[in-house]
Amino acid sequence: MNRTMLIATNTLTQLQKQMDTISNNIANVDTNGYKKKNATFTDLLVQQVNNQKDTTQEVNRQTPNGIRQGNGAKIAQTQTVMTQGALKTTNRQLDTAFTSEGQLYRVLVQNGQNSEVQYTRDGAFYLTPVSNTENMLVTKQGYAVLDENNNPIMLNKDVNEYSLSKTGTLLAKLNNGQTQNVNLGVSAVNYPQFLEKKGDNLFGLPTNLDELNMTRDQVLTDLDGALRGGVAVSQNVLEQSNVDLSKEMVNLMSTQRSYQFQSKAITMADQMMGLVNEIR
């Protein structure tokens, strides 16, 4: 196949992945706590052709000796951007939002017979009944919100008011005047690039973390005990997505133009090969 076709085809597949990333960002522009992803490109392997072995013939050459032939470009990394999103006031007692970057709630996700701790920035919480006397605190999708000991949070049904401290302590006031306190499970992200998006606005750790020479404690730090003071949350508000719609649209149009350019390169290479065949 013509080398131009190979280079263009390699780049086309990577541009398609970038368009998928941008489209996913745009689709989640109104998702609470959503964190956008950015794709960065790098060159594929470059072939060095040393067609001039006599260096005395290249005395006044201003460019490097030989010919460097590329093979297109590829996505080097797709990284999650953990910048803070805007806060929207809802005046709902179970709506919460982090006011510091890189902090996540811990939730329990059931995968078949197994359960797994995953993470989210979406602080829109709800109550679901589990008995005649207790409700469980859950996310919008129904996943159990965990406390600092990674246990599902159970709250008495006889509650008339909720308040949340800046360090993530939920205070439930019962009708009889008693109170119930619980610390929300919060983790800080040290290396966001090692988190995977699991769907339903959740993050999780990759299954091959050991192969990456990383541990869970290196990627995440649980803000419990003495570290509790580092938690920063607010009540009656929700964090909006950190997606800049206008910027994403510009990136999408730029990627589409690059895609069209590579497609045109394939067409032109095909036409040139046709002309060569006709000359023969």
C-alpha cells in the first residue's frame, strides 16, 4: 500500500478516538461533578533513511543528514482533568459538593457476586428504605454511600433535618431531639491518570495496578482520622461539570478538519496510483 495511505490511515483511527473523547465530554456537560478528559498526541516511530553516506558532500547542509519518514500520530494519553466545577445552589439538604479539587466520595458498587469500592464527585444523595426503621444513603444511581470505615451509611427514618459540616460530617436530627452523626467516606486523588471511568459517573482503580508498579494507597489517600480536616464540602449545592462547551466545540471542529485532511490524503494517493497505472 502507498506510504501516504498508511500514514493517513494510522492517524485517522487516532483522530476518531479523540472525537469520541470530545463527544463524551459534550454529552456530560450537565452531569453533576463530571470531570472532562483531554487527549494528547505523539508521533509514531520515525524511520531514518541515510541516503547520503559521503558526509563530505553535506558540508553546508542546514538540516539534519538523511530523510526522516514518519508513520502518522497516535494518542499518547487520555487524562482526566480534576479542576473544580462551578457550584449551583439547590437548597436541598442532601445535595453536597466538594469545594476542593481532587476529592471523591466512596461508594459501594455490586459487581455480580462481588462488591467493589468506587468513587464519585456527584454529591446528589438520596434515601432508600432498607427496613421499617432505617434508610440507606445512596447516590442517584442507587449505589450505597460509604462512611469513613467503608460501611454503608444507615440513617434513622425518624429524621426531620440534615446538616453537613465543612469536613464531611453528616448530622441527622431526629424528631425526639436526638442526633445521629456519621462521617462521609472521602478520598483524595494523588495520581488522577491512574483512575478509570467506570460508567454512572464513577471512577475506579484499574485491574492491572500491580503491573503499573502502583498501589491503591499511592493513587488515593483516605481522608479519615487525623486527615479529616483536609475534607472540604458544602451543603445545599451541587458541583457542575468542568466541561467548557465552547472550547469542546472548537476542539471538535478542529479534529473534524484534521480528519477530513487525512481522508483527502488517502483519496489523493489513490488517484496518483491510478495515474501511474494508466501511464504503464
